[in-house]
Amino acid sequence: MTAITLCFSPCFAQTGVSADILFVKIELARHIAAQLPKDWTVLSGAQGRAHGTIADAVGGISIVPVPAGQTVKLLHAVSNVQNPYAAVIVNSMPQAPVTPEQVRRFDRSLLRDYGTSFESRMRDSLKTSGRALLSMEEPHIERVGGWPAIAISYVRTGEQGAIYVQHFDIYTPDQELLLILSCRDTARGVWLPLLDRIRNSIVVGE
């Protein structure tokens, strides 16, 4: 099994995004697929390219095994490698201690507890890199790739201004997926329709 393979599949954005943006279908390991703009840059991933766009990577894939039972970074891509105004990260982790059915039944109390723990961990994590959490929305349940996900949105500081982040913990029967979509906070109006397009394109199989 490989951590990332790419196949060129033209997909044009619809509502909210310029119709001339061409998307490329990305088939990841562990039964995951998504669509990203073809000119986005892959910062890291199993194809081993430090630079190069999603479209460029189609013709130059290095095969890297996916360790069983370990957390694996499947994808990290940005809109511009010098100044990443928008980004997507996909990580795969071992099976979570809760099942998708249990997550679907989370009530507001459980979600608040999750949010309190998440906020504490995020503040500590950001502090180690000299950043800070500016605000955080209350977590809620969404459906991503056909599976329940706990979604939390927050704003953090960044080197060139505040960053808006959408964080999704996606629960499946055999793995937990982390999806992070981010953009410059002042440019939400530009990037959120495209990030929504990426999120809605994700497919997670069993």
C-alpha cells in the first residue's frame, strides 16, 4: 500500500469558486480520496516532493509503504509555498477508542467536554511555537466523507496575520482521520468556498 497516489481527473468548481479553477483527484492510502486545485503545492507527503504542484506530482510518484497501526501524514498542500494563504492537511491515525455510532450520539455535554480538552491542548501546542489561540467556536458534529466528524473552527496567530482553521476529527470503523483546512483570516471570503469544495469532495472507504 502507498501513502499517496495521484490521478489526473479534471473537476471544475461550481458555486462560490471561479469556474476556471481546475481540480485534480487525489487518491490517498487507506481508502481516501479528495480533489484539490491542480496548481497547489505539495509540501510533504509520501511522494517525497518538497516542491511541485499537485498536477506536477502526477508524473513523478515515489512509492512509500504505510506503516500499520501508526499515525501517517497523507497530505500537506498549500496554495502558495512561499506564502500559504490556504492549506489542507490529511493525517490517518489508528482506530479511535470510540466508534462512529458512538460519535453520532454525542450530546452537547460531551461535545463541550471535547471542546474544553481540545482548547487546552491547542493552547499548549501553539504556545510551544510562539503562537496563540485567539478564538474558538463550539464543536459540533458534521458528516465528512460519509462518516461522523467532530468539527471545531478556531482562529490562531500566525507570522503574517491571523489564521482561520477548520479542524475535523473523522471517525471510521478502522481509523481516525484528521482533516485541517486553513486560510488567512482576512481572506475567508475568498478561500472558504474553495475549502468547502475540498471538504465536500472527500471520500473515505472502509
